[in-house]
Amino acid sequence: MKLPFALARRFVAGESLDAALPALAPILDSGRYFTLDLLGEDVPHRARAEAFADEYCALVERLAVYRDGRGAPPEAVGISIKLSMIGQVIDAELCEANLRTLLDRAREADLFVRLDMEGSGLTQSTLDFFERVYPDYPDHVGPVLQAYLTRTGGDVARMAELNARVRLCKGAYKEPAELALQRMPDIREAYMGYAKTLLTEARYPGIATHDDELIEATKAVVVQEGVSRDRFEFQMLYGLRDETQKDLVRQGYRMRTYVPYGTEWGPYFTRRLRERKENVFFVLKALVRG
């Protein structure tokens, strides 16, 4: 059964860019930044991967015009992309060529591209692609690391060595115990260890969490280590904790909202439901209301 988009509307700004654009102005007006994420993953066909690559290049150009028209600073607007959308699971040369074309456009527009992270089967591949292009685009591309993966300590150390811009999240994919921590206290402990390293040894990390415990712990590290508030940013997802996002801005922190859009919202929507019970309750209410 194909679920109606109305159920996902809390977490997905629209099924097209035109539908999503109205959600962006309130974010900028509140002092937040945003990253736009065209949804999709695991594209198995070359023609479809090339079409997504073209769509992302067009998105960069359109967002640059939007950003400049509103007088927003360059860092206020970015995009996020899963490499499996542009050839990662088809052909490495195709994926790298598509990624470099996109990064050429992004560099011209002075717009940052986040390489999103997927399941553990693609972690090494994603980081390999990042390291291949990073020397040519050091100010316009950065990866995501997932704190619950047991390998992430080594990845954090490597990204700090490269002085890369990392987005750190807990991790939203279901992974086996041999690859990922399973208990939330263990995940939180790992997350904060990695966050401290990135805050003190790497460049402008994104602390991506909705967890109050991690938010407060990050604030404590920033004070203890003398980290300036303009050297990192908090990041949260569209549709979640909007008032908390605004409150962090009022407290003087940088805050970025990740705004997804597109017709392929099903997997993203499912992961949001798995993460928090209140998200399930929201959808059930929508179903009852019809």
C-alpha cells in the first residue's frame, strides 16, 4: 500500500522543490541555517543516477540564487546527498564523475555539500569517495559519521587528521551488534567522546542530535575547552523540536535545520518513526483525523 504524503508532511517539506521552498524562509528568518536534502537512495540504474546528478546540480544553482536573493551568508545554505543516488552502487567511475561535477557547481556557488551516510555496507565506500575528492574541494564537502558504529573512533581520528568538516549523528539504520552499539547509554558515551575530538581537533563540526543530554553535554565541553560558538553548529531535522532549535539560536549557538523533500520519502519517513515514539503517535493522530 502506498502511504499518502500527508502522513510524512511533518518530516518532509514537500514532494518537489517548489513545494518545499516555502518552508525555508521561516528557517532563515529565525536565524537558523538550512541544508536541503533531495530524498532517494540505492539507485540501481545508470540513467536514473545520472538524472539525480543533474537534478542536484540544478538544485545547487537554484539555491545559490535563492540564498543571494535573501541576502543570506554563504554558510547559511547547503545540500546533502547520498552517493548511492548518483552511481555508488553501479560504477565507481560514474559516481566520482557525477560527484565532481556537482562539487564544481557547488564551489562556483560557494555552497557546501554534505555526503550523507547510509547503512554500514556503504560506510567505507562513502569515506573513500570523500577522501578522493576532498583535496580538490576542501571547503565545500564533508562526510557524516555515525556514533553507534564500532569503527567510528578510527574514522573520527582520520577526519580530525584531515581537518574535515564532519556531521556527527547517532545513526538511524538497524545494524547488528558486531558492527554497532545497541544500548543508548553506550551510544551517548561514544557520541560525546567523538564530539569532543571533533570540537577541539577538527574544523567546524555539525553536532546533529535531538537528545537533550547530548546537547547539554556539548555545551559543557564547549565551555570547558574554550571552543567559540562560531566554530561549530547544532543540527536538527525539519519537523522535530522546532522551538528547541529556535531557543538554541536565542542562546547564541549556530543551528542548522535539515530539510528533506522529494517523492522518494518512504525510507526516510520510516526511519523517523523508528527513532522516537512521539513520531508514531503523531502519524496515528493524522490517520484518525483522516
